Amino acid sequence: MRMPSPRSRRTLGLGLAALLAPSMIAACGSATAARTTSAEGAHTTAAAVTPRDSAGTTGSPSPASPSASVSASIPGQRTAPPSTAAKSPSSAPTAAPSSAPASPSATPSPTGDGRSHQIVRWTAHGGRSVALTFDDGPGPATRPILDLLREYHAHATFCLVGNEVERDPAAVRRIVAEGHRLCDHTVDHPQPLHSRPHDQQVHEIADAKQSILRAAGPGAEVPWFRAPGGDFTAENERIAADHGMTSLGWSVDPRDWAKPGAPAIVAGVQQHLRPGGVVLMHDGGGDRSQTVEALKQLLPWLQARGYTFDFPAGG
């Protein structure tokens, strides 16, 4: 076998190198491209895990958004579920306005929530009788009302406010002298009574009774207590009972305290009175001239229909 000469071997080596060079260059280029692609991919991944700044944006990111999915998994970042999202102040529930009349002696609510079932709302003897009651006095209307009651030989119960009694004890003595009865309506008519501390409620009820008894004189009695606004509770009823008084409500409220006019007051009694009923009216707490005018019509109307004048039960 003939061996190639050294010159021939150099020539052969150069030729092989020329043939192999393009492949080597291509391989190097592929490696370089692969490194570049890998670096770009790493940069892209780093950008994807950065939480997106939501300032100035509206709405929530799409569920397919990388930033949305990654942000939810960032340690320490909590997203409140929809059911526990905080409500705005404007969506907070507001208390429904009370439907009770804004009355100095509004009709008591049905019993419940600690309220008593023992409030008297009927006459002592029943039958075709009526108990007229007057609140908030003595006041300027007390004497005209007493004059009308005397004219029609009618009797009534006066629920007196302690401070008013102190101003006009003579009116209290006349009430007793003419055969009417007395009722405790607190010292200064606080509303709502139940919101006052226990000691304050005791003062309002017990001290009012003492003021009434002092003004009325020896032998007088105060057998009933009426809460301002009909705000009877188990607490104030117990206080009244501890001081020898029965809680007195009513069955007819013609709303004379609202000054609707004498015809409206008359109609309110005529439409709602039933035999044995207790009627609420007012001789104090403001101008009660409408009540006086209404009484001029009601007294003869009651007599014409066979009503007798009675006192409430429990007296």
C-alpha cells in the first residue's frame, strides 16, 4: 500500500477542515441561540410573577391573566371572598321609622319583650259604663273640665304630673273634693321612661305620688300609675306595684293631644268607644281648649246613650 506524501497529507487535512467548518459553525450558532432563548425565557418568567399595579385600573383581571393567578398565590396577600366583602356605609341597614304616634300618651304597644299583661283598660263595674281619664295636669283646662263634669254629674280620673301639682295644689284639692280620683303620671313626664336608670324611674313614680298626696290632703289615695306615652314595662309596673298602684292604660285615644279640632276628638270617641271602655284625654301639657269643646258634646252624647260614669278597675 502506497503511503501519501507529507504534502499530500497537508492538502487532505485542509480539505477535510474546509468540509467540516460549516457544520461546526452551525452547531456553535445553535448553542448561542439556545442560551439567548433561555435567558429571555427566564426574564419573561420573572416579569410574570411580579404583582400587577392596579392603581388607576378599573375592573378585575381576567381569570386567564398570569398576574391574576400569580398574585392570588403571593404569600401574605389575602383576598376577601365575595361573601365577606365589607359593605359601604351607605349599604348599612337603617332603623325603620317608628309608626307610633308622636303622642304625650300614645297607645301602648302589644304586650311582649318584657311588657306586662296586667295593664287596666276597662272600668271597675263593666256594663254600659265609661271611665274618662285626663292626663298631664293640672293645667289651665283642669278647672273648665271640672265645671263640665259637675254640670253633667260625671266623674273622672286625673293622671297628674308631680311638677304641675306643685304649681297648683289647689286644683288637686278640688279634684278630690268633687269626687274624682287621682292617678300618678310621674314627676316631669319623661319620655321614654324605660330608658332612665332604675333609681330615676323610682324617683319619677314614687315622688310624684308623694307630691299628689301632699297636695290632696289627708285621706287621699292614688291607686293608679300611668306611664308617659304608655311606656309600660315590667320594671316600671313593679315599681308602681311596690308603691301600691295599678298600671292604668286606656282603650280609646281620640288623639286630643295632637289638637285635631273638637269635631275630630268627638268622632274619635264616638267611633271607638265600647261599653266598659277607658277614654284618654288631656287637661294639661299645652292648650287643651279643643278638649274642653269636645267634652261639651261628648258628655250629653254619653248620657243620651245610657252610659254611666265609672272609674277604672283596680282603684
